[in-house]
Amino acid sequence: MRIGLVTPDPGHPLLAATAALLAPDHRVETIDPTPDATPPAERIGPGPLADVYLLKARTPYALALARHLEERGAPVLNSAAATGFCQDRTAMADLAHRAGLPFAATRTAASLTDLAGELSDADYPLAVKSRHSRRHDLVARVDGPDRLRDLAAQWPAEPVIAQPYLANTGWDQKIWVVDGQVFCERRRSELAPAAAAGPAAGLPADGAAAGGRSGSAAGRFGPADLPADRAELARRVGRVFGLDVYGIDLLDGPAEPVIVDINAFPGIRGQAGAPEALAALALRTARTGGGTPRLPGQRDAQPRTTGR
């Protein structure tokens, strides 16, 4: 089989480990989606395509490459449509709410200045994020109007979403799913106040050092600790959003479960079994052809492989 990686970083730990599992018996090749003036058809070329492509990139050019591959009949994980959809946090929240998922209440504004005009003192604190998810986008806690004005000066034309900043431990429950297999750990929230640098509530004092990752509580919240209903919630997100490889961020605190973000094909670093699950998904999809690309919001959307 030929497995294509659409990524600017084939050395990423998840992809490198997956490629190492595949390489003895299969050909693994990379398409670099770094944008230039080359049309997608020319970048891909007219020759035979790989049997499956793993889309570990979210830029507009990467999505254009993925759409071209799909138009030529190649299966892409995740589909270009599902990957692109999850870049719009407003659309994401709307679909999640319509599907009955416990997604954080979300409002949208054309700019931070517009958002400030809609708020009262009772609306603070807030979590404010760029509407369009991308690397180095805006993600910030806002405790009052002064902080919002400061951000507006730094991000004057940024469309944003705002979510209530709910009581929490200062940690996020990171849950990742690969073909229905669930992985998880707690990680320090990027919105946690600097003063809250201690261990998460309910975790041993050495939790932040566990697993050897800064800001990680790895080993304190693994798949064996995840309640069955929480694992099923994670899988349901994939069915709703048409995703095969994805992550969800859950609030860690008294209001849980509350989903605050969904990511197509995240890093899933340091999770035993994740490369094996990804390699198996790639090979199954390559053998079966994958079928019609999965789309967000399809009521009958099902995983490409079933039986889990």
C-alpha cells in the first residue's frame, strides 16, 4: 500500500511513529502543503495517487490539496470538509448545540471592539478566542473591560468568539480519538491564571511533573480512568463532525462535561497505542477505499470502520 502524509512536518512524533510501523511493508510518502503559487493539481501531479492520505495540516492550501485528492477519488483522513469546518469556531458551536452536545455557550462578534459593546459587567470573566482557529491565534481569559480594550488594540480586526469562563481546576481534559479508540490526559489550561500554577484539584502534588511533560498531568487521567459515558461522548463528537482522528477539550471542574473546543487531527503526543491505531486506520481505509468523504452534520454519518 501507498500511504501519503499531507504535512509540513513528517517528523512529528505521531506521524513518525505511524510511518515507522507502516514502512516495513508499505510505502509512505509526504506531500508538503507549504503554500506557494503552484495550483494543487500541479503540486500533486498527474500520476497514480496513494491509497490513502493522512491530512495533518489545516491551512487553506492544505485543504485545497486535500479537496483535489478527494476529487480524484483518493480517501483523505480527515476529509477536507470536516477539517475545514472545525476551523470555524462559530460553525462548530452551532452544530454542536444543534446536535445536543454539551458545548460551551458561544457568542460571535466581528471584532473585540464590537464584543465590548455587547457586554455588561455581569458577563465577565470570559474566554475569548479567534473565530477562525489557526496557529498562534487569539486565546485569552478576559476578566474585565480594561483587558478587553487591551486585546482590541492588539487584535483590531480579529473576528472572535466568547465563552463564559466557568469555574474549573485550571486543567483541561484532553480527549483524543483515533478510529473510535480513545486516549486522554489532563493538561494545564492555557487560560489558567499564572497564580494557579500548582496541582489540579483532586490531583497529587506531583501531578504536574508526571509523565515528564511541563504542564501535564499525564498518568493521572488515562483511558482506564475515563467514564464510559465520557468516552461515548467523545465518539459521538466524531459522528456529528464527520471526523476519524480528532481531539476535544473538556472543562475540568464542577460544570463538566462541557466541551470548549474540537480539533481535527491534533498532535496526540505521548499516547501509547495512538500510532498503532492510526496505522491500522490508514491501512483499513486504503484497502476499502474509504467511500464518500464524511461531512459534518450528516445525520447518518458513521465511522469508516465499525465494530468498536
